[in-house]
Amino acid sequence: MSMLTPPGMGGKYRITGDKYPRMRPHRRRGRLAVVVVACGAVLGVAGWGTLQLIDVFTGGGGTATAAGSGCSTKVTTATKASPAASASAAAAVAGSAPKPAQITVNVFNATTRSGLAKTTADELKKRGFKIGEVGNATKQYDKKVVGTGILLGPAASLNTSLPVLATQLTTAERRTDTARTGTTVDLIIGNQFKALTSQAASVKALTALAAPLPTATTKKGC
């Protein structure tokens, strides 16, 4: 036994030469790894939060930048669509909305009040429409139209003649008959009908209907 070995200690604790027993425990590397991962997570969340704040204060995504180009592309809307134009978007987009003089309208009275078909047809004629048949509604609609009226035409009139006629009675229901041919449309007067839409309002609606829908414009800057 070496003289450096304390009394009572032997075996693996015996000190020989210049080698001494290591009494210090091993480092806990697992705890260090956990600390490193936690720090990384905190930094990631902080970075994400910073990007969100930048997005909020800059308006968020209004400008798209092409990678490597250094140029930005911004999409804006030239004009705002009016309610009347939006209601007849398909007709306005196609530019196929005809003028009143190109539309022949049959006027039928489905109410118990007499004379409505004649007075309504006369007013439509003053506003530039061609008038076809005038009289009482058929049995299919007679006294069965609870609203202000029904605008009825062939399938092709859904985005052409019917939107134009609808400017004269904006509260009327629009319907199409796939079995129907020709271009003539019907105005069937309902129980809640009082009068056509005022001429000033109908002219405004016609103007909006004929106006083109707004188109997206692209601005590029470097």
C-alpha cells in the first residue's frame, strides 16, 4: 500500500504513482442539450413574432417581390363595381347587354286589378322598349304571383335582355324557360306591384349596366 493511500482505503481507491481517484461526478450532458433546444425555440418564436409585427405595420402582403429581381409587383383595382353592375355582372363582362329598343316585352297582368298591363306597357314604350302582347296572365301565373312581378324569358336572355328589363322593375323575380325560343321576354305583374322603378333610377341602373366592370391593373416598380 502506498503511503499516499489514506488509512482504511484499498482496492480501486488505492493511490499508486501519480494517478489519483476522480471523486467528481460526470457532467450532465443531457441537461445542457435541453437548455440549448429551449434557447433555440425561444429565438424562433421571437423571430416569428417580429415578422408578424412587421407585416401588421406595413399593411401585410400588398406588394409581392420577385425573387432575385429587386422589383415589386402591386395589384390594384381601377374602379369599384356599382351594385347594379354587380347584379348583372355576366352581361356587363360580355358586353352583350342590349339597348331597350332592341328588346320586345310582353306585359301580362296576374292581379285582380284591371288596366295594369296597359298602363305598364305604355310606360315601358315611353322608356324605349318595344311592346309585344298586352293582356291578362295565363292560368299558370294568374293570381299566383305574390311579389311585384316576374321577368320571364328564354335561357339566352338571362344575361342579356332580362337584366336590362330588370332596371325598370328592380324588385321583380327573374326566371328562364329552357323550352322557350326567340328573344321576346315577359313582364308578369304581381300582387305587390305598384309602379315601375322611377325613370331616374332606371336610367342610372341602365348606365351602370352598360359600364364595363373594373379590371385589375398591375403596377411594377424597381
